[in-house]
Amino acid sequence: MQSNYPYKKIKSNNHNSFLDYLSQNKFYNAIHDRVFGFCCSNRDYVLSKVSGYDVRKIGGLEQENMELKFTSVHIDSKENNKIDFDITVNVNMDVLGYSGSKKIEDNYMASFYVLVCCSGSIETDLCDFKILNVEEYSQSKKKKPMSGDLVPIISKTEYDKYAKELLEKYYPESLEKSMRIDTSALANRMGLTIYNASISKDMDIYGQIYFDDSSVELYNRKEEQNKKYNIKKNTIIIDMSAVGQRATNCFNMTIAHECVHAFLHRKSFNFARMLNSNLTYIQCQVNGTLKGFDNSSNVQWMEIQANGIAPCILMPYETFKKYADELFEKNHLSTDCLYLNSIEKIIEELASFFGVSIYAARKRLIEVGYDEAYGAFNWVDGKYIRPYKFKKGTLQTNETFTISNEDFVCKILDDSNNNFDILMGKYVFVENHLCINDNKYLDYDKNGNLILSDYALFNLDECCVKFKIKNLDSGTRSINFGLSCYLCRDDSKFIDYDLEMVRNPDFMMSDNWMQKYQAHELNVEEIKNNIRVKDIGDIIKYLMEYLDINEEELSDYSGLSTRTIRRYINKENKVPQKRTVVAVLRAFNVPTSISLLAIQQAGLSFRNGDKDDGALLSILTSMRENSVDQVNEFLSTMDLEPLTKENFI
């Protein structure tokens, strides 16, 4: 936030809100006086900073000819609202010096850096500002560093440390044994009061924490209008309707989230209020941003920190891991079958015991070292997929085996780096995984739907492609998918991310598949040569004869009526329908190159970048062995029309 500075000589290299605030005369003048006093007391140091001349001695120093440039500030958080801060100051000053053997008097320029060590209280708007010391510049190392907006500088690896500090102060018993934390009691011990009330009509704000007494307008759902309410300081308001939008079973997480704001960000808030007197509370929005703050600045890190530390509060590392260890030992996950039957039960029990969502418990379990949890409770396309296993260490935190139908169509199949192998039929898209097209890894359930084999589920790293997730949400900067999952969102509708196929040099096609592929190459060329001059009706008839499929069988495989198939064979349908042609070709389960040639002979084509055409192409390339019901469900998840309807012509 920019200010107008009355003192014209002050300069700062980069925008920094706290440096900007210190640039006011009342601070600058005091700093200027102390720095000049340091120079007068350390003339030899100033002499050493006169470069390019043989200056032997310094005579007079004139304060009005000294210019300061504040280059950076290192802020350390202290108890209550106090802070210590070291300002790095570039000093440029004219000095009267004597050079050479003749002791000629002249003016010279000295340039150097000093560290101005200060303290003050944000609650008093730095009215108690004090300069502790001025010293030669050295790298400032703070125990609890803060940004120029007085936001704590915290790495993800420090989340547990800050959570433990909060619990040691307000809920120490949770660090002694495994227990569910009563978030209402935690808030009360922190001097906070919780109210459940509607906040906004659009339910875009799930929580507000008030650091001052405030008169605000909140939405009254019964009266369907905004009403003014007087809110006392240190109050948390939770809108349970908005919380429900964010995820199921996350009331405790929301309270813990607001407690993090109260514990870590009071200084940030008070400083922001110094710059904007109308600011009285922090609003946490459903979209993961803070309302009332400049979300383009690093103050948005407050929300990232609250999202990351809240789960560490509800599931303290040591006591959570101890309870998880006991559950794993109790369930004896020594065999694959026991693993698949028990891993989800363990996660459910952890979620219930600690009062968090299943997704939060799963994420925390991964953090404490149980990679097994990666394969459980993966929610995609409106459902959980079956649990699976893979070799420990296979996945990084920003990688996944599981992708949505739409991501497969729009981000994977459409990528020229990936589509060659997919178009060649090397992979099949099954159960939201891109799997090697080999009988070893594929099976059918009792309804005839294509599924992963038991072997594949126990060895996913051997047969399925993994994807690197690249977050695109500029509002939260480098926040990754794993951190977003911490918010207990049971689907990714709030997450905007890109996917990149991970190329693994050890990820080879099986010898068995390669042999089959090479053996079929000649047959494929024979078929393509025979259909190059045929129309779609003759192609269908030719493939039925070649593959020995009758009309009834083709109807079952394609989901089309025999009447529709007969009309195409008899050339009664003058304008081929793309979905019908795709349904027939998919039912033949021929290599993609044959299907694409048949599409071309039918006078049809797939448009690049078109979502519907991309989905149809993916059905021909990677879902030929899936059932018709699976194909139609695949399209339904992307709000696209089904491939076939009963008796649809």
C-alpha cells in the first residue's frame, strides 16, 4: 500500500509496506539522527568506505549532506504485539577529508551499509518506537521472521512447529496422548468467542475473525436481507452453510483455521489497519482468499498458513502418528487382501477419532510417513475409486496416478507429447487410471465392465502412468494440490491445476504386448488397404464379416439397435452421425488407425480443442474394451451427451 512521503530524500529499492510506513518523518528523522551519531563515533569505519582516493583523514561530517536509502527490513515477532526489526540502510554522505602528502582538503563521497536495530508495538501504531542500536551491517538472522506486511515467514516444513507452539500454550494435554481436540474449548482458552451465523447472501465467506469491536452488516437468512450487528472483538463467526460448501465434516477444521489467524496474524491485521483504518476483521472466503486485503500482495500467505497449520493442530504429529501406528499394528496389513480391506477403515477411524474429514485424515497419514494412504479414498468424477497399492517412494507430493475423465480428454489426450502412444492403443483408460493395455492388468466385473485386475491394484506403479500436478491458482501462489486437499475438499472443483505426464525411463511396455502388437501390424495394414475405397456402410459390413460379428452381437457391444445398424449397412442413412459411427467402431475394438480411417471415409473428423470431439476420440483410443455403460458414464461426468441411447437412431 503506497503512501505519500513528505521527506523527499528517502528511497527504497522494492515495495515493502513496513518500510513504506517507516519512511514517515517521525521515524526517518530519528533514524537519521542515530545513524549520523554512529558515523561520528566511527570515523575510521566511514574513512574505510571512501573509495577511489587516497584519503588519509576525515575532518568534518555534515548531517544535512547524508542521504539514507532503506533497502530491506528483517522483522522478528515477539510476545503480544511487539516486534523487533533490523533496517538495512544504505548511507551515502559527503565527508571533508585530507589526501596525499600535502594534506589537501577536499570533499569526498563515502557509501556503506549499517544495520539499525529497532523495536516497537504494532498495537500502539509504533508510538513506542525505539532504536536499540546502530551497527556495521551483518546478515540479520531472526528466529521468527516476518514479511513487510508483518506476515510470518513460515515454510511448509515448519507447520508442525507452529502448531505445537500453539498447543503447548493453549491445549498441552493433546501433546501428551492421542485425543480429539475440542475446538470450542481451544478457542475459549485463546480468549475467542464462536458464533454460528449467516455472513453473506452468496455464502462466499465461511468465517470471519474480529480483532476489534465492530458494527457490521451480516446477511439474515430468515429476513432475506442484510442487518447491522455489533460484534465484540476476539469473536469468530462461522457460517455453517458456507462451510458446507467447502467440504463435509470440516467445522473443527474451520475453527482451527480461525485460531491460527488469531495466534499468528494479529500483528498483520493491526498493521493493515494502521494503513486502512476501516479494516476491522479478516474474512475467509470459500475460494481460498482473504476478503478485505490486497490478495495480490504477500498478505495472502496468511490464508495459506491457516490452511496448512490447522490440520497440524487437530492432528498433532507425534500423537497422531502414535495412534496410526497402533491401528496399523492392530489390523496386521501383511497381505494385499488385508491391505485393501483395511486401509480405508483405518483412515475412517482416524477421521472419526480426531474429528476431521476423511480427506484430511488421509493427507495427514501420508505426511507422517504412510505412503499406503495415497491409494485410498481418491475422489474423482463424483465417486471414490477402488483403493490400490504401489511401491513406496513412487509418488512425490505433487504427483498422482488418478485423473478425472475431463483431464484425460482435455489435458492428456490433447497433448501431442502423449497422444502417439495413446492413439497406438498402448494404454487403456480404466477406473480413472491410464493403464498398460495388457491382460495382466485388466479384468471384467460381473456386469461386464472393464476394471483393473487384482494384480494391477497391488502394483499400480508397474502398470499405470503417473502425472505431475502443476497448480494454476495465482491467488494462492505456489500452493500445491496436496495443500489444497488439506482443506478437506472431497472433490477438486475449487482447484485449478494442470497435469503433466511423467516420463519414467523404466516404464516399459511388456514383452508380451510388444509381440502381439508386431504380430498384428500386417493384419492392420491389410484391413486399412481394404477399407480405403469403401463408404461407412461397406466398412461396417466388411468388419462384421472379418471379425465374425452378427447384427445382434454388434448391437449388444455398441448399444445401438439392430435397426440402426441395418440402416447403415443398407446405406439408408445418407448423413452419418458421429456418435453412431464412433459407437460402432468402438464395438469392433479395432486398432485406432483403422477407426480413424473409417471416420475419414464417413466424411467425419475430430476438431482439435473441442471437448466433445476429444471425448469421442478418447473413447475410440482408450475405452474400446469398456462397457457401453462405462462409456456413457464417462461422458456424463463431463456434461456431454451419451454415446448411445436404447433404440436411438
